[in-house]
Amino acid sequence: MTFKQKLNLSYTLIITILIIIISYGHYLLHLSNTKHNMELTMDELSNQIAINLDVYLSELISSTMQPLYDRDQMERLITGKHLHDLDLSETVQMENYIRNTYLYPNAEDITAVHFFDNQMGSLSLYQKGQPYPYTPESTKAFLEALRLQGKSTISDTNMIQPSNGGGVIPLFSVFRQLNIFELNQPYGVLVLDVNFSKIDDLLHRVQIGNGSSLTIVNEQNQVIYATDKKQITLPSPSLDSSEWLRAEANLKSVPWKLQLDVPLNSVLNRKEMLLTTLLIMTASLMAAILFSGWFSRKVTLPIEQLRRLMRRAESGEFNLRFHATSKDEISHLGNSFNQMLTRIKELIDRTYVAEIRQRDAQFSALQSQINPHFLFNTLETIRMMAETEGNPQTVKMTTSLGKLLKVHFQQRSWITIQQELEYVEHYLYLQSARLSYPPKVEIECDESLKSIPIHALMIQPLVENSILHGLRPISRSGFVRVQVNKNELNSFIEIKVTDDGAGMTVEQLHLVRNRIQMALNEQPQDVSIGLLNVQRRIKLSYGTQYGLEIDSTQGKGTSVVCQIPLHQIPDRNKIGGASEHEYISDDYSR
């Protein structure tokens, strides 16, 4: 893993952990705030509902005191008498009073009115003349009303089955003992049976989240009323505080308590909140990854540049410089790198110049020891003896060898293309004599190019490469074709050497191409004049845009193309520089 990747990963992990912690904390805080706000809302709502219920129940309880104000009605009729002593007109008068006071004005909620005298005689009037089985005198609330001596009381809910066969109706009753004001003497008990229709209207308008419920319970925690009718008369269920919110409010008019229950999931909507949090966290993570990538790249870019320069320096390039854009540790490291390259280049230059001078001295010493006149005279003697003995092949080989040696001894740096091709002809003739299967040789050259100067020994190494690596490994006679043409459009000379020999595999071709491309960077390990040497001389003399191109197919042969500029003539003020057409003489004498 690279330093940039490590830095990027570190930044990403740190930022990711921070974002997860912050997002989770924000999620919990949002849940807590939402829950708290909901609790406040529910408290306010439950108190408001309790107030509305108190108003309704207070009016209902107050209505039981109406006979005490209308004393000329029931009190006059029942004082000193019992219900069974009333005549028909008195009975009708009392029934009309009860209907007009309670049943007709409250047709929605009061289902029946019961009146009991002191002897427990009773008169029961039902809404719309629909009686149902119910004996309020047998309830605890009736006894409580007698004990309270004029104060009202209210019963628990009773589930009543109507006589007409309808569904069960939940009812509660309001009890009050009626007393003669002056004597404070009771003359009867008034009972109002009330259904929950108006309470339904009040409570069913309240809706907070799906699954919410409203419940009214008594002091014994028994359900008096619930939006879920199945819970009426049952004990109030206990709820898990982690799953439900509950708000309570006590009623002032009756000893009841209102309970508002809301499931947390319906108001908090955790899934949506969690999804929103995840989306925000994902967007933050993406931004963090992009930022960490940008920041790590900015930090590691100078290090990456310095690493690439070091790789190039390893390949032999020392004319490199690291340009620092800041004043930090990397800048100091780059300056040290620049100083190191400068010192290495100075050391290499001194060593390289000394080595060249040493080789020149060795070559001069060797050259001075071999007398060219002696060699050429000896070769001439051998040629004459072979000719005298009638051996034309030996004569031709000796002549070709003499011409090759003459080129070497002249030490020319530049010769014409024609001279180089003649040299190639002699070289191919000698090689043909050595090979078991002499190759077919074709040399073609544009007449207008023969006088163009080129580096000495620039085509011969290409031909030598075809002989040694292309034709020698095969057991048949092949061909070597040398073509020199010009490209007027692109202004360059193309020298192409082709053979139909062994060729190269894809891997071998890739390796050779890589070495050719890196010819300037590779330090020569010997004094051979192979392809690398030719490539190096072309690029140094004509520019890096010129050089060799190689193509090869295994079993079909190899082609090497050399391109040099047509009109660019390098400096020729060296020893043996070509001035015009120059031919190698057949005369070996000096």
C-alpha cells in the first residue's frame, strides 16, 4: 500500500468514525427532542380534553338539581305522598315534567330517567319509549347517593342489552338525592342514565398518530370509557414506556382520570428519521472521501514527483531538478536530492572522461603496434598467390576483407550512404562464404541519396543482426534486403533492413523494443556496435524523434527501420569526415 493510499485511508477512517458518532448522536438527540415535544403536546391536549369533559359532565350533574329549583313540580307532587298514591293527572304531570326537562332536550345522550320515592317506589321513563333491563337502586352508586344526602354521585359503566335486541350499549348513571330545602328532608332520588355519544363526539376528533387511544378510568383504574370499546369495564392495561407515550389529566367534576396513549413509532417515525440520518451520513461520507482524496493527493503529490525523479535518476538521467512549491520538509528533501544529483553527475563526468581517455590511449597504442602497410601488403601477397593458383573465391574474399579493414583503419566518423552500402556488400559476401546456406542479398538505394553523409557503421550492424539472429539459426537459405528511400513529404530518409529468418516471439520483441527505447538511459557495458549503439548515435546526432523501429514475427522474419532527417547534416569536422563520394580503392599499397 502506497503512502498516499495509507494517508487517504487514515483520513477517511477518522472522518467516517466522527461522522458516524455525530450522526448517531444527532439521531438520538432528535429522538429525545421529538419525544419531549410530543409529551408536552400530549399534556396540553389531555388537559384541554379534560376541561371539555368537565364542562359537559358539570352541566350534566347540574341538571340533576333542576327539580330543586322547580319546587312547584316534583316536590309539590311527591311531598307527603308516595308514587303509588298519585292519581292519574298527577302522574301525567310528573311524567311530562321529567320528559320536558331531561328526555326531550337531551335526546342524544340521556337514555332514561328514574325517580325513586322514600318507599323505593319508582317511576322510569325511557328515551323514545324503549325500555331496557336495569335496576339502578341495586348499585353501589345508589347507596352512595343516599349516604351523601343531596350531593351527586356517578356510577361506573354498565353494559346494557336493549330489550329490542340491539347491540350492547355502555351507560353510566348520575345519582342525586332530592331534599326539601327548608326541612332538609329527602323526598326521592333522581337517576339519569347517560350514554357516551357526546363524549364520543368530543374524543373521536382527537387523533395523534396511528394507533393512539383515549381512555377514562375511575379511582380503581377500571376503564369507564375507551375509544376501543372492547376495553370498557376492564382494568386499564399497563403499557411499555419504551414503546408508548402516555399523558394523564384528572377530571374535577368526577373522580375519573383521562389517559391519552400514543405509540412512539407513530409520532417519532423512526424509520424515516433513521433513513434521513443514513442519507445525510452517506452524503457526508462521500464528501469526506472526496476531501480526503483531494487532501492526501495535495500532500503526497510532491513526494510522488520526487519518487518519479528518483526512478529516472536510477535509469541514468541526472539532468533532473525537483522544483519545490513550499518551504517544508519535502522541500528540504528535494533540495538535498538536487545537490546529490549534481554531485553524482560531476563524479560520473570525471570518471567517464577519464575512461574515454584511457580507451583512446589503449586504442592508439594498439593501432601504432599494427602497421597497416604490413597488413595490406600481406593480404595483397595472399591475393596474388590465390590468383596464381586459380582460386577466384579466395581472391574475392581477400579483396573484401582488405576493403573492410581499410574502412576501420581510416577511422572515419562519417561516410556516404554509398560507401556504407559497399561496406555492407563486402560484409555480406564474407558472411555468405561462412554460412552453410548462403543468403540471397538485395540492396536498393535511391540514386539521389548515395552522396548523403551518415554515421559510419550505421547500416552494417543492422545487417549483422539479421545474419546472426535471423538467418544463422535456420537450416535453409534466406534473404537479406537493404532498402534506402526518401520521404519528401515528411523530409526524412528511411533505411530498412529485412530478413525472412527465425524472427522473435512477442515477449522477445517487447523486450528488444523496451531496450531500444531506453537506449539513451542505459549505460553501455561493452564497446559493441549493435542496435543499442546505432540507436544511441542516431538520437544524439539527429534528435530523439528519430531512431529505430523493429517489427518481427516468429518463423517469418524481422524488419528494422531506421529514420534520419533528409536535410539535416550533422557536424562533420571530425577525423575522416566525408566531403563527397569516396570509394575504397582496390589497391592495397600505401
